[in-house]
Amino acid sequence: MKSREMLSYFGLSEVPFSKEIATDALLLLPSVKNNLAAARLLVETRGIGVITGKAGSGKSCLLRLLADGLPPGLYRTFYLGHSSVGVVEFYTHLSALFGLEPRMRRAAMFRELQQHILTLAAASHLHPILFLDEAHLLSNDILTEIRLLTNFHLDSLNALTVILCGNETLTRRLGLSILESLASSITITISVDTLSLEETMSYIESRMSACGQKAPVFTSNAMTLIHQASGGILRTIGTIANAALLKASLASSKQVEAEHVQSVIQR
């Protein structure tokens, strides 16, 4: 049975659990609301922030929620995911991201980037926000450069907000003495935790409802098993739930039972 047939069987308008879910269709769970509030505070106060969490826990989703909720006339977001690079290549990617012509030398790109950031504020009244994803893979040299890049007017002006996003090892990296200057400049740290059982159930039920199914499809036992098997990791919850839906439809069951989830996680 294809995905389209499964959707028809359950009366769904789209695949319920996908990384392409629009931010305005997402249920703001309590933990997500708290993290989003902290991220917005960082933007308002400006500076450097850190978001950490397990792979698939919803860090990128938090970045999307933050970016989509910012007034476009006041802020401009820039996303960079090229992490395993050298310093010069990092500046090359960064220059291209800001619409600048990459140079051969790091110093030239550094000066142009800082001037461009100041121009955005002075001429366009825009505050740039740089998202650096997979930041735990950045070298110590690049992490040091980030601190230098945010130093404007003898460190008296916060002209650029930087959000470092990565797994839990990033926090340990920032404890190194070589990165003490960067660590002391971080104003807000957000830990994206795994979902509780209640949040897992709310997430599953809200996604099914958003896709057109009003009657309960996943039994309580099925959702509990999904939570246990996924460890509360958002992406894994979706993967198991989608597969369990397919299993239930193949079995001509209008409900996803624990046995359908069990057959998925035992593959």
C-alpha cells in the first residue's frame, strides 16, 4: 500500500508526521513555548546564544519558529549549515550568505562582513541574526572567530546576533579554556529536551487532527509505546507513527494499536 492509499484509508489530507510541516500548523507544546520565549528574548537583547539537544529533538524546528515569527522589517535571518570547514572557507560561505563577493584572505572578508552588518543597521534598520547549525562540528578556530566577528565598536555594540545550534557536546566544548572568551559572551543557553509522555500524546493527536482526522486513531497504549521506543525524540516519534499508520492500514484496522507499533520497532 502506497502512502497515498494510506492517507485515503484514514481520511488524511497529508502525511501527518513530516519535517516539512509549516510552522503555523505546529502545536506549541509547553516545552517548545518556553524555548521559543527564551530564543525571542535573545533576539530582543541581542548577542550570542546557544541551542543544544539530541539529534531530532526539534532544534531546527525551534529555529524555524523563531525566524518565521520575526518582523521582516526589523530583522533578517541568515542560516549556515557548512560546519566541517576551515576558517577561510567559513568566511567564504559567510560572505556569500550575506551577498558579498568572497575574497582570498580572511582579513578582507572579516572587514567587509563587519562593515556590511553595520550598514544593514544604519541604512536599512535591519538587525541580522546568524543561525549556525551543527555548531558542535565547528573547529575551535572558527568558534573563536565568531566571538571576534561580533565585536563592534570596542565591544560596545551588539550589531549581530549569533545562535549556535548543535548537540550536547557543544556545551562541553564551550567549557574549554581556549574558548573562554566566547563562552563568557553567551547570554542565553537553551536545552531542547525530549518530550514527556503527555507531550508525545498531544503531538500525535494534534498532527492527526491537523491533517483531517478528528476521531482518535492512535490508542493510548500505542502512543505510550511510541514514546518509550522513541525516547521522546520528536523526529523518531514521527518516523514510528507514520510507519505504524501504514501497518494499521495494511491490516485494515481503523485504529493504530500497540501491536502495530511493536511490529514497526521490532524490524
